[in-house]
Amino acid sequence: MTAIDSIVLGIIEGFTEFLPISSTGHLIVASEFLGLDQTNVNKAYEVIIQFAAILAVILNYPSKFTLKHIDLWTKIFIAFVPIGAVGFLFSKQVKALFSLEVVALMFIVGGVIFLIVEKYYDEKKHITSDVEDVSYKQALYIGIAQIFALIPGTSRAGSTIIGAMLVGLNRKASAEFSFLLAFPVMCATTGYDLLKHHNELFVGDNLLNLLIGFVVSFIVAFLTIKIFLKFLENFTFIAFGIYRILFGILLLTFIY
């Protein structure tokens, strides 16, 4: 991996992490086009620059990361438990799913689901407009929905946003809960990969590329969060559903 590769992947990660279009799926596709093999080191690199994007959440929501919001973080922890447990128990099986074919299919499936959910979305029935008002039951259901994000191409943001909308959160609250829920998820996955591959990542060019990708991902993610929330003030998720379907079809065409 070169410094240019690191910058490209950092931009892609920062831009896609919080949008419901699968950052992991885009990174896999980008790595293929850049000629980067999915080695353990490269996979760990992709996870760690995802954590850089998550740090952007702290900068955007500094007030949420205080003891005053312990109740909110209890709910976020409840939402984290399902994917934490399943991901830990079936980590090898999950990594075995990383392929362009799986990514393409899940892009299409996720896009169709977004279009269906938006078709039947009724603003009047989605009364939870603040993440502070999310119930423990809603948090658990959102966490269960997040399990599907373990399948490459599904999108962690996409699965949690869909789950949140289905249990009564409006679009903005769904997105914000998804942002905050990303924090424990990526802390866990990054910590795991750091422990497993630190001897390979923190040497020579690998370390420099990691630092470059980390900084780029953080900056792009910070800006993307602000733009995304502004977008949701006037638009729905239909555009993302259409994009997912078109991207998946294009990818399948390229593969076959």
C-alpha cells in the first residue's frame, strides 16, 4: 500500500462510514481496483481508519460524551451487545464473507429495503425525534438490526437507521443514534485488530500509511456528518436506496 492508496481509502472511509451505503463494501471495492490484496494487515488498516471516522462523532457531539448522558450510553451499550456477541463468536465466518459478489448482492438488497421502508414511512408515527428519548426496548431492536451489518455490503449505518425507523425514530434521530452507536462498535473492532496485528501495522511504511489514512478519514468524516444531517432536513433516504441498487448492479456487471 502506498501513501496515495492510503489517502484514497481514507477519503472513501470518511465519506461512507456514516452514510447508509456501506463503508466496508466501498473499501473492498476500492482495494480491488487499487490492486490491494485483502491481507490481514490491509483488513486491519481498513478497520482502524474506520475508528478515525468514529472519533469525528466526538467532535460533532462533545456534549453527549459526559456523565450527564449515562442513560443514553446505557441504551447504546444495550444496542451494541448483539453485534458484539455475534461478531466475537463468528468472526472467522464473517471475514470469510468478504468478496465482491457478496458486497454487490447486499448493496442491492439493502437498496430495495430502503425504498420499501421509505414507501411506507409515516412521519406522524415516528414520534421519537431525539436520541435521548429512545427507549431501552427500541435500543435493543436497533441493536438486533445492526447484526446484519456483519455481512459485507449491508452497511452498519444502513442497518441501524432502518432498524431505528422501524421502531419509531424519525430520520434525523435514526441517523444520530446510528452515529453514536458506531462508537462502541468501532472501539471493539479496532481494539481487537490492533491487538492482533500491531506488530505488522506499527512498522515502517505501514505506520506512515496508517497515520495518513487516519487523519484523512477523520477530517472527511467530520464534514460528512454535518452535511448528512443538513441533507436529512429536506430529503429522504430514497436517493441512497437508488444509489445502492445501481452500484450493486454495476458491480455485478463488472464481476461477470
